[in-house]
Amino acid sequence: GAGVSQSPRYKVAKRGQDVALRCDPISGHVSLFWYQQALGQGPEFLTYFQNEAQLDKSGLPSDRFFAERPEGSVSTLKIQRTQQEDSAVYLCASSPQGRTEAFFGQGTRLTVV
Amino acid sequence: RKEVEQDPGPFNVPEGATVAFNCTYSNSASQSFFWYRQDCRKEPKLLMSVYSSGNEDGRFTAQLNRASQYISLLIRDSKLSDSATYLCVVRANDYKLSFGAGTTVTVRA
């Protein structure tokens, strides 16, 4: 079946602009994660959903970052008033119930200019 | 201090060579351990889980030393297609994965 799908693949935003990044997880996967990967670094945890409940948002860098998954499937990561330091690849991953393996999407590469 | 530390490399090896590298983790309560592979501009993909007794998957061997809190990966008979960044990953609770910065391996013909 289809893997994790993210859109857009690339986004260029002017500093101060708001952006919304979309993630379509694998159908039926209960767990959904957002990670941020800066150039030359490993992915850093942002937030975790179990179905529609956001159980952990400890990794969100500031209150400009907001994530939702209202119906327990598609998720959106919103960044308000983007800053240059927000430039990174944003990776979404999903996992089925009871499994620890995370399946990643190809990511959205955000460049703030 | 980062939760997972890795030697960034790069490790530049000829085809057929053996290459090994490891990572260390800081949380002694960590429950599960993995190696992920990430190709340039691609998403991370699970390479293998790492078990306490050590495990092999074809040419890949992973070891875990809980006492010293390090994990290793050995690649035998390297192929050109093994060129990638290898991410050491640790799970400390039911869901959160912590990634190292990755070790870059380049296999040359």
C-alpha cells in the first residue's frame, strides 16, 4: 500500500510568513510523529499523536509551532511567523498499534528567506 | 549533552571491505535500539533492530552493550549501495525515538 505522504515536498517562505505542512500517514496507523531535521543532523522529535490525541508536544521549539490531527488520520504542522532558524526538513512518521518501527515520509524541505 | 552520540565519519572504504562504527546513548533506561539508514535527501528507513544478544541481518551485524551504553554496527563485504548515512536510534519510552546525527559511509569502487 501507499507509504507516508507529505506535502508540499518543498516550501520557500519569506520570514514572517505562516506555513502549513501536511502529512498523510499509512492508513490505520495509530501513532503519528513529527520530526525536524536540520542539515547534517539527525531528526529531532517535535510531537506525537495517538489517534487524534496529542500526547507529547515537548519537542516543539516555540509557541509558533502548532500541530493537529483532528480526525486521527491526516496531520498538519503549522509554523507561524517563520524565522530563518526554522529552515529544515520536516519529517512525518507513523506506526501501527503495538509496533515500534516508524515509517517516515519523504519530508517537506522548508527554506525561510 | 545529546541523548545519542555518533562518530560522524565519513568512513571511506573500498568495495569488499569491512567497516564498523558505534554510538553511545545517555539514558540508561532506554528500552529499544535500532539502526536506520538515510540516503541523501531521502527519508530514514529502518535497517535493523538491535537486540541484547547481538544480531545479524545478512552482511550487517549489530551489537548492544547495555553496561557501557553503546551500540555498534558492522558491515561486511561492503557494496557501493551501502553508501549512506547510518542513524543510531534509541527509544526511551513507549513511543519517542531519539536519533544520533548519523555516521556517513562511502563505499568506493
